[in-house]
Amino acid sequence: MDSGNRGRQIFWLMVFNELKNRGMRDCFVACVDGLKGLPEAIESVFPHTQVQICIIHKVRNSLKYVSYKNCKAVAPVCQPGRKDLRAIYGAGTIEEAEMALDEFSRRWDERYPAISPSWRADWNRLTVFFDYPPEIRRVIYTTNAIESLNYTLRKVLKTRGAFPNGDSILKVLYLALNRIAKRWTMPIRNWKEALNQFVILFGDRVPL
């Protein structure tokens, strides 16, 4: 591990140890983006946690290699039946996902040789959600919820312009979070089914 990655992992270890010290005792699944050292830190502090790499982030990173004219064929806005990236993470089982990745390789590796090897390198952490029923998969395979929160907070700060001091920034963020929190009262679709599946999968780890 290079010094940069080691430093990032140490930072994240401090973050998760602090969460543990503040009372966090368990985590079933952690969905993460591409931050270096983050998965290893989670697994070190909470060894029973499964780490899922955000599928949406992985798709976006893959598109960095793709020319604009081919984006619709490679990305999720594809035509039905095309063996593109959506066919991989939209598969019904991990076996079907593996076949879809093989098909993607046959179709695109000559033109975009970096994409399928990148998916294969991260495969164990990209496919965690296949361990769970469909009711749970949509909840755990993307960090879009937190991305939406971060976007809203950035937008609030950007429209305010300059701030007289740090306390004023914290006050604006606090008020914004209070407004955003009202949306968190809306139930997640199929959450009751997902909760029942968590009880089946994790048993006594689920607080009742």
C-alpha cells in the first residue's frame, strides 16, 4: 500500500472508530463510492459489514472512457436487450451478471479496454447486493441518497455568497438540514418487505 492510500485509510479508521466510540455497534451493508482506504477502514472497525461499491459511481467512472456517440449503448439509457452495463447490475442473479459482463467484454473491450477489467477488479464489492432479495437491492447499491443531500447543502451555501464567520455557515447548514429532514419521514418503497428480509438474514443483529 502506498503512503497516500495508507494515510487515507488511517483517516477513515479514525472516523469509524469515533462512530464506534459514540455508540455505533453494527452495520449490515455499507455502500461507498471510490474513496481510497474507505472500504478497508469499514471492514477493520466493523468486520461483519459487507462493503458495496456504488453502482452509479462505477457507471459514471466507466463513462470517462466512452465517446459521446457510444454513451447510450454503454450506459443505462441503452436500448432494450443490449448487453451493456445495465445488463450487468440489472441481472437477476450474480451468475447472470457474470455472463452479462463477459458479453460486455466481447462487445466493448477492443474499443474501451479499461472498463471490463475495472469491473472485474472490483467485482466482489460491486456484487454484494446480489446476496439480497430485490426488495433490499435498491436500498443498498447506490449512494444517491447522500449525494442528493450533499448537493442540496452545496446549493444552499452557494446561493448565500459570503459568510461573516464559521458559526453563520453552521447555522445555515443546520436550518437546511431541518428542512431536508422533513423528506426523510417518507417511507422507503417496499421497506417493510426489506426489513423482514433483514430479520431473516441477520437474525439477532437486527434490533426489534
